[in-house]
Amino acid sequence: MQRPVFAANWKMNHGPSAARAFVAEFTAKWSPHADRTVLLFPPALSVSTVVEALSSRSDIGVGVQNIWTEDRGAFTGENSAPMARDAGARFVLVGHSERRHVFGETDEQAALKCAAAERSQLTPILCVGELLEQRQAGETESVVLRQLKAGLAKLSSAAIGSMAVAYEPVWAIGTGKTATPGDASVVHAEIRKALETRVGAAAGAIPILYGGSVSTGNAAALLAAKNVDGLLVGGASLKVDDWALICGT
């Protein structure tokens, strides 16, 4: 992934019709840029639509927001990594805070999902981050590094070297509160050190993104912070003009 990386997590927004309209408008405004990576993570029902709409735009990648740990089976309502790959996705978010704290996803499940992604040649973006009470208790580093270590546990060194990590403090997601660029830089530095411990010099090529109430107003300052290699954007990625402005940061 060419840095900086801009990843749009649409969450449960933009069904197929809205997704098609978004892509048409965005691609009309956004010309290919070789110096950055732009990724869209639509809801599962819109993935094929987005892939089709981007058939002539190989500069924009498509991912899924979640996969199950198994490749197939009796798991009603879930989508597997092979299905995501077949639908045209090449990336997957793993361990997003809403998966962890709304749906009860564990560190072990995040590890299994990363492993499933590797089996199907999907590139995982592993999300890590602390709750407000954990931050107030001075546990940010221990929580983030625990989640990171667990998520990487079942991956090969090659897969780790080609993935990305997103630091998203839970207290800053959808709240309007944002970690300062300095806060983000400190945590990203700890993540980088942990990656170096695992894969050595290859860690330098792993993008570390910041996510958490990113907006047109703070994107530039966050991206300018040391150790911040990109942005994982939620609400601000739902409006074409805002998303194009952020991608152009």
C-alpha cells in the first residue's frame, strides 16, 4: 500500500443504489493519484456493486468490513473470506471497535479472522484501541499491544509485512472527540516498535492508520503527525465532497 492510506469505513450505510451513486460522483471528482492509497469498505450487500462501479478504476481498492473465521459452513448471516475474495474485495477490516464492543468479538476471533484473510489472500487492516476507562487508568499501551499481539499471532511474517494496522481509540469513534496528533503519534510509535519486534525491518513498510472522528477539519493535522501513515474514516467518508477533500490531504 502506497502511503498515505485513506480507508473509508461506511459501516451500515450506503446500500447498493446509494453506493453506486457515491462511486459515480466520487470518481468524477477524484482522479488517480499514484502517491497514495484509497480504499472503500462498503457494507457486504454493496461490495459487488462497488467493485463493478470501480471496474475502470484500479487505483481505488475495495474491502469488506468483516469476515467469519471459517471458510464455509453453517454460520447463518456471516460472510467468509473466500466469498469476499470472490465478490472482488481485496482488503478486510478485522477487530474494529464496534465488532469488539457491540458484537463481543474477542482477541482470539480477531486472530482467526486475520488467519482466514491470509488463506484467501485478503489484506487485513487490524484495528486496535482502548476504551475511555482504560485510557484514564493509564492502560492504553497495554491494551493496544495486547490486541496487536493477539491479532498477529496466527499470521505469517510475509502476511504481516503486507498488512496495515489502524489505531482507533474507542472513546473517539463517532463521539466528535479526537486523539490529538501527539497522542496518536505516541501510540503509533509503540505499535511500530511491537511490529519491529515481530518482523524486524519489514515493519517499516506496514502502514499504521489513525481512526476516530476524523473530519475535514482535523485530517491534515493528524496526517502530519509523526508515525501516522493514513486515516481510517467513518462518518466523514459518507459524503463525497468531504471524502474527496480528506483523500486529497
